[in-house]
Amino acid sequence: MAAIMAVADSMGRSDAMVTMAKKAAKHGGNSSARVALPALLRLPLPQNASAIKQQFHEELQKRWLVHWRNSPRYEKVRRLNPQFPPKVYFTAHDKLNRRAANLIMQIRTQHIPLNKYLHRIKCAPSTRCEQCHEFTGTDTPKTTRHFLFECQAYVRERFKFAQGLGRKAKDIRYIMSKPEFIVWLARYITDTQRF
Ligand SMILES: [Zn+2]
């Protein structure tokens, strides 16, 4: 409205027009009732499609966050990644296919189908890592940590992963803190062909 007033002044219009502009700026003006307008002007103004999409996406994220913060898994994931920045989550997951995104979420919630978890829900006879047992005779539990950072069956796949992440390659919190690291992790999981 300040712009309208400036234009009215600069065009040397009547005092009445300047008064109207001032009134509009102050009170929103004397708008016509919608029913008094011609049919075409009663329709809402067309909106930009990408703006609508963006608005929808933001609304969805807001709702998801509320839902997520009330879920029982929230505290578990917070322990793994205290910041759990939603932006990181969404950015990383946009770059992953659905299967990889699901596996990353399972790692976050520690519900990845490895023997430690499967045994707890009575879907595996023991917690041990079968690969390590086969090669070394040990009964090392197949935990998320074991699968990601220790299991001897995936040394080759892990080498690439470690090269990408450097000395922090065994820090799951660090890995979960940046989208590009999460993508590295997803690539490792895919390379193991374990799932
Ligand atoms: Zn193993």
C-alpha cells in the first residue's frame, strides 16, 4: 500500500485519491464484497504450481514431525543422532531409492533385520553372525555395529565406505549427521547384498 500512495502522489492525482490510498493502507480499503464482483473476479487468483507444491511439502514435513515426535521410536533415534535434523533426513532420503531409505530408517531405529534383532522377535534361532561363525567359529552377535563396522564378510565393501568417510567411518552418529554420509552408508549396505 505504501507503493500505491507513492504512485498516487507522483502522478499528481487529486487529494481524494491520495486519501483513498492512505485509507487502503491503513484499513485494507473499502473492498467490494465478493458477490458484487463480476463472475470472473470472484474466482481465487491463480497460484504458481511449484509454490503450491512447496507449500504442500512443507505442510507434510510439519505434520510428519509432530507425528514423529509423539512416536515411541523418537527417543531411540535421538540417542543415535541427538540433533536428528529433519533437513538432513529429507535431503538424504531424496537421494536414495525407497529400499535404501527403508534400510537407513531401520538402522536409525535399530530394527534392521539382523540376527540380534531377529532373535529378539523370535525370527532367528540365535543372535550370532553366521558368516563370522562359518569362517572363524566365533559366536559374535550380528548387531548393527557388527554388520556396519566389524563383520569380516564385508571387508571389501567396507573399504570403499571407509575411503569415503575417512577416520569417522565408524562413528554412526557422525555418519547420520550429513546427507552425503548417509548416501555412502546406503551404498555400503547395497554393496553387501545382505538385504
Ligand atoms: Zn560377522
